[in-house]
Amino acid sequence: MAHPQLLAALFMLLSMISYQISASFAKQLFLHLDPLSVTILRLCFAAIIVFFMFRSWHIFKRLGFLKWRDLLCYSAALCLMNILFYISLGKLPQGIAVGLEFIGPLGLALLSIQKRSEYIWVGLAILGIALMVPWQQAFEGNFSILGALCALGAGLCWAFYIYFGQKVVQQNIGMHALTIAISLSALSLLPIGLYHNAQALLNVEYWPQALVIAVLATAIPYALDLQALKRLSKLSYGTLSSLSPALAALAGFMLLGEQIGFWQWIALGCVMLASIGVTFKSKTG
């Protein structure tokens, strides 16, 4: 049987691949709908999917015994992370938005360090992200201060998502925690979305795309994240998260023929070495 840390790393890898694929669908939908509407449609469809997928009606009888403080904080972090990242994605090049967002989980990884040797892996991940992100695009006239602030805010919410996610999995309610978090997020945003742009939300023409995004960007990755958070420390999770932009660059190279420069290859090496190091550190530690 696979070691728990290796299994968790596999869960995270699959989660990030699913999320990267969903990003292309979201970008296409941004041509027709605003980021808030896309976020709400995605969360609403995801809430329905996970409710039936995990048969979450069984959790109704336990609602009064749950630790709602952690669940509400987890739900709020998930909700705000989604909105802020999609707003930033609509205003910034994807590479810049992703790079700024990763300050959140990497910052949490830094704060979680307990041994000096662990600085090596987090440092390699930070160096890899710094080399991977196309910072030159920030000077090409398409850089938005608001977009940058939203990306940083999404990163902060991501850190809280990791922190409270680890507390939520300790309640032993399984995937029902995900159903509760996504449903609360969808229900809190739906009235705002209907007031903001009801026509967009009720236009069934865009529902199939939103359904695909809901599956690839919410139902699959968040379910895998909860499984990973059961087995990983905040340090390991934050460091392994740096694989996401590396996967995006490799996918572009292999599937779209996008070129990867010398420093980006160095960045890929740093991120992958950090991920391998922190995984086997957990295995032997």
C-alpha cells in the first residue's frame, strides 16, 4: 500500500491537473460572462453535484453537533478565494495571477517550518515560482493594480482554506464538509449575483460550460484536497501547491507547443525538487 504522504501527493497532483484544465474553460466563458457570474454558476452546480455524489442528506441529523466556527471559516475562505482569483484572472495574465496567488500557501508553509532543513524545500519552491512567473508582462500595459490585489487576497484566502481545511477534516464528517462549504458559498453569493446580473445567471446557453467548470474546478479538486489535507502538514501542502504553475507550463509545452525558456526549465527543476524533497521528508520524518 502506498505511503500516506505519497498518496496525498498523488491526490494533489490530480487536483491541480483538473484545476488547470478548468482554467481554459473559465477563460473562454469570461468572453461572455463576468467573473462573479462565472463563480456563482460554478459553485451552484458544484453544490448540487457534491450533494448527490456524497449523499449528503445523511449529514442533516448531525448538523447540530458540528463545530460551525471552523466550517464557516472554511466556507468563507473557499468562497472568497474563488471570487478574488476569478476577478484577478479577468484583469491579469494568468501567469501573473497564479504567481501572486501562490504567495498565500507558500507563506503558510514558511510559517509552519519547524526545522532549519525545511527552509531548503520552501526556498526552492519560492525560487521556482519567482522564475516561472512571466513578470515582464507586468510592464506591457496589461497589468492591473486591482487584479494584483485580488490575486494576493485570493492567496491569503487560500492560506486560510488550508488552515481551516485541516481543522474541518478532524470532525470526521468526510466529504459532507465539502458539500456544506460549497453550498453555503453558493447560497451566500446567489442573491448578490441575481441583483448584479440576473440575466447572465439565468441564461441557460452558458450552463453546460459552467457545469464542466464546476466538475473540473470545484467538485474534483476540492474533494481531492480534503483527502490530501488528512495526510499532509501545512508545510507539505503549501510546498506541493507550487507544482500547479509548473504543470501549467508543462501542459502548454506538450499540448500547445508553447516554448519554455532556460530560466523556466530551471524553475521547473526547483519546484519539482522541492515537491519531491518535502514529500520524502514527510515520509522519513
